[in-house]
Amino acid sequence: MQLKFLGTAAAEGWPAIFCQCEACKTARQRGGRNIRTRSQSIVDRKLLIDMPADTYMHVLQNNLDFSKVEHVLVTHSHPDHLYPEEFLLRRTDFVHLMDSVPKLYIYGNQAVTEQLKKAMAACDAPDSTLAGVLEPVEVALFTPFRAGEYTVTALACDHMAGLETAHIYLIEKDGKTLLYAHDTGELLEATWEYLAGRHLDAVSFDCTFVAKDCKRGHMGLPNAVFMKERMLEQGIADRKTCFAVNHFSHNGGMCYEEFAPLAEKHGFTVSYDGLEIEF
């Protein structure tokens, strides 16, 4: 399996659009891996995770062909993870030179599917141009489903508590298993119970607050280290498991060059826009 990080920032991007803090000034000066767009990833260049407003730029930067994408996992309805209007550009008015426009299945919680259906209903094109093109699918927690050649399970997470049931995703194919854990605080006990007895080949952890501690809603490196150690202790992961951290905010303060050596000491790969990992 291959995981490609298309965007690795939190909602505001890094440098943040209106910000003049030192972390943003440094990112602008250094460029390179310090320039982070909103969170999005793709598995094997075919299973898409999240759809932020930066998606079009991600397609261009990474030479992706989204006409081949037929399945999208959406973690939750925050706008840096779901920009519904982008999906409407798949209707026949905007898509040409394809024998047919394959149906795009978009999986998420109730809030995600409701936003998508509302956007589709408000679209000024005739309903017929969207029929058979977009298919919002509400998925339940801890219930595996098929997304093409992948078996996917939405797991409970600590994010948007009391507002909606945000998801993290367990993705399996050909004996390989990926845990994509964004956005979340430290994993909930129900999720630990579901993972018991499984083996993870790769894990991408939320690390919004970079080196700072944060247990609820998001995480920082101390929390990712705690989670990794618990996974190793419980046999859910081993020394061959690839661990990465992702989804960074300028509020964490440390740019890539300072943070990467610190994270690497704990066995973590620090993601950046365009990074690919294979496992």
C-alpha cells in the first residue's frame, strides 16, 4: 500500500492566511517543506481521504488523475476536510472526454452526507446531471464496508464531541492495514477495544500542536508517542510498523527543520506536502 500526503496543515494552512506570527514568518522565508496546505491524502493514488478547498492545487502539484478516483473517505464536516462544492464539478457540465462519468462514492457521517445532499440539491444544474455521478454514503462506526478493493472501518475519535460523530479510518487491502487518525485526540477506549488483536502496518497520527501536549480534540507529539508505545505494548503494532505524524498548526510553533529531528528520535516520520510512504 502507498499513502501520499497531499496536504498536511490544519484549517488555517501554514503559513496561516492572515498570520504574522514567527512560525508563519519563518515558513514563508524558508519555503519547501514548511509550506503546508489543508489536510488531504490518497491511498494508492485511487482512494481519496478528505476534500478540502486546496484539492485542485493538490491535483496539479502531484500530477493526479481524479477521473480514476471512485471512492472518497471524509473524516468530518469541518471545511478544511470537506468542501462540498468541489464535488459538484464532477457533473456532466464540467466533465468531458470520458466514455462515461463513473459514480463517485463519498463516505462519511451524518453531517457529511447531509452537507453533500444539501449542496447537490442547491446546484443550479438539472438533477439529471448529478444522478449516477455522486453517491453520498453514511457509514456507521465499527462496521466494515467495501470501498472498491479496500475494506474500510470508521472508528470513533475524540473530535467535535457533542456536535457530530467524527471518524478516523482503518483501511485494509491485501493483508496490509493503515490507521489514518485525523482529526482526533488520544484514541477512545472503544477504538482501542476494536483494534485489539489486529496488526497495523502504518499509522498516521494527528499532531496538530506539534511538540506541545494536547489530549483532547487534537494531539501533539507527546500524545502520539504515548499512543505508539501503547500500540507496541498491546501488540497492535511492532517495530516494523511505519509511524507518521500529520495535520500541523502554526500554533505548535516549530517549523519542519526543528521538529523533524525531535520526532525522528521517537521513531516518527514527519509528513510534508507530497510525501509518499509505502508499507
